[in-house]
Amino acid sequence: MNEQRIPGVRDAELPPVTERVYAIHVVIIVVLFAVLLFIALYLPGHHVVDVISGG
């Protein structure tokens, strides 16, 4: 993680890995939310919705 840390050039040279990791995290969150919503809407009982809404 801290292999090449140049003081002063931190913001100028962001490795493309950071953007990729950020994008992957966003995709994972969106997919998980979509799956959760799909399960909540499709399964009888709607237990997932109850858990999300706190009831």
C-alpha cells in the first residue's frame, strides 16, 4: 500500500488501481442492494423489508 509515497505529489499521481477499487466497491454495493431488493420483493413474507425498515 505504502510502497511509493512521495510527499507533495500525493494528489497529482493517484494510481489507477484506486479508481478501479472504488468502482468495484460501488458496483458491489449496487449489486448487493439490487439483489436484496429483488429478494425482498420476490419472496413471500417480506422479511428483508422488515429488517431494513427496522420493524
